[in-house]
Amino acid sequence: MNDKNDFLAGAGVNTRLSHIGNSPSDFHGFVNPPVVHASTVLFPNAKAMETRAQKYTYGTRGTPTTDALCEAIDALEGSAGTVLVPSGLAAVTVPFLAFLSAGDHALIVDSVYFPTRHFCDTMLKRLGVSVDYYDPMIGAGIESLIKPNTRLVHTEAPGSNTFEMQDISAISAVAHRHGCVVTMDNTWATPLYFKPLDHGVDVSIHAATKYPSGHSDILMGTVSANAAHWEQLLEAHGALGLCGSPDDSYQILRGLRTMGIRLERHQESTLNIARWLEEREDVARVLHPALPSFPGHDLWKRDFTGSSGIFSFVLKVDSQEQFKAKAHAFLDALSIFGLGWSWGGFESLAVHAGLSDRRVSKAPSEGPVIRLQIGLEDVADLRRDIEAGFAAAKAL
Ligand SMILES: Cc1ncc(COP(=O)(O)O)c(C=O)c1O
């Protein structure tokens, strides 16, 4: 047979998603890798044990199942190596612990996923790392915030809840000039719609809980590094005793097979609803980077090849006192949209976004921010549900 890897290197994304990360000939021809549950791995003799001269040495250091997933993620990210961690949040905190030491300073985007901020303001602070938050739209201007002890710049684009875009290439170039590591939470786009390492990022972070899982039933994170940062990331991951569970790794690998077609559907339905919302008088503003009206749209168009299924809109209200009551009336009238955290699954969700943590990139002032995760349901049904929400908010 011809070499499949050579073929895949030039193949389309859905072909690659269908074939990366497993090698059937390694497992008697079975299409999927085995789910290997393991702590102990036996060595054939004392010499092999002493020198650890075999591929697998202990369950925490990888199994054929976790390797299959890591290889698939490396193929998508273009990374030198990937580690698995038990949640998307851990995928952020592990590289921070890997690359920051007492006395260091880190720059974190202000539109960051809130639990990342919590980690910085509590544990990083306790470990002697100082942090400043920067404007997501700062671009190359980030240079003015870099101190002699700045070691890490964390990016997330689009930002959580308000979806600000970032000029990742410009930020990475400046950060590297000052010897900083650049990390990026790329969960929204997935490596299908944005490849961080191609834009200068050193460490790409993904909450695999979202689109790779796709079914709201798995928690997992992946951290992928370029060659210069891989050894240090792997060392920290091992030192912390982290590993991905075989069952969850298997499910995430299974999810990857359909991620491309699911994302196409999420994208199409989400854009349909976002454009429809823009036309409605109940809505003050729609926060979605793929809409030309959105301030960061040009960056999205320049760098991203698609958009996913989560965005926000600002509900139009008369006064600030009404924010909460109107938002709750909208949410409580929904039938199909569930009220719950997370996203990337097959089912639609709605949340009244809390933005009181923001320091630099302020929350919209026209009304409450409602975040929608658009699932795989029929758009007509989702619109009907949202209309019921608007009617309830208006009736209040
Ligand atoms: C942007 C972003 N990063 C990371 C995470 C964390 O993922 P997990 O829920 O797996 O901890 C989330 C969760 O909502 C998220 O929205």
C-alpha cells in the first residue's frame, strides 16, 4: 500500500479528521485504537527496566490510546507534541505552571475565560508571579506593557463572552522580541479554523470538552507546543502527575472524526441566527467576529478560515436597573435552549454573561449580554424559541 501519511499531508480537512491519529496496521487492522487501561507496564528484563528502553513505561506517561489522540492533535495543530489534561481549564493552568516562576510577570488578555483569571489572581499570585491584564485590541502596542521580568503573554481570540479579536501575529512578534512565551486558548476556532502555531504562538490550548467532544459528556484539555517549548511542557506535565484517561481519550478521538462536519453545521446555523438577530429591534448589538459590523471583523477575516457556534448579543433595555430582570425573563421563557455552562455540544444553550471581572475591555452598556451556543437543532425551531424569549422580556 502507498504511504497514507504522505497522502494525508495534502488532503482536505474531513479526510484528515477521518484518518489521523490511528494506525490500524499496528492493531491487527482494527480501524480504531484499543482502549488500554494501565498503570503498570512490564519490562522484559532488568536492563530494559533500568534504562526504560521501551515505548511505554508507565500508565501516566502515555498508552496507545492517549498516543493516538495526541498524534491526531499534533497533526491538526502542527505541533511537536501534545499533552492531555483532565479539563480545558487545566490546559490553561499547566503551561502557566510550566513556563512561569516566582518573580516573573505575565500579561493576560482582559477578555479571558474567567476561571483563567481566577487562577492568575489566586494561585499564580501566591506563587510569586505578578499579572497585568491587557486590552484584547492592543496588537503590537503590547510592547509598552512588557517589563524586564515579563515571561509569558496569554492570548484568547475571540475573547470569552464578548468575542474581541486579537492580532495574534503582531502580539507574538513583540512578545518573542522580549523573550516571552506566547500561549493561546484557541477553543473557539479549533485548529480547523485557526492554527495558532502558524501565527507565532508557542503553546496552543484547547478545551477538548467543547467541539472535539461535541456531546457534552467529556471533560478534557489538550496542550500542544512547538519544538522549542515541547520538552519544558512535557516535563511540567509529568512533574504534576497529570494524564488523560483512556476512555475519555477514546471518546475525544471518536469526536474528532465528525468535528469538521459538525462545525460546518454550527457555523451555518450560528451565522443565520446572528444575522437575523442583527435585524431585530429587541437587540442592541450582536457580538460575533464573522459579522462585518463587529469591530474585530477584519482580523477575523484576515486570519481565520471559519467561525464556530458560540456568540453573544446585547438585549436592548431602557435602563441599567432592568438588565438582570429582562435577561432572566428572556432565559426563563426558552424551551429548547438549555440554561447551562459550556458549549460545543449538540444542544443549544443560553447564558446571561457575567462581565463584572473586566478591568480594561468594558462590558457593553446598552443592555445585558446573552451568550448563545447554537447546537445542531433546526434553525427554525431555535428562532421560534428565541422569539419566545424576546416576547417574555418585552412583556416585563
Ligand atoms: C474559552 C474557554 N477555555 C477553556 C474552558 C475550560 O474548559 P473546561 O470546561 O473543560 O474546563 C472554557 C469552558 O467554558 C472556555 O470557554
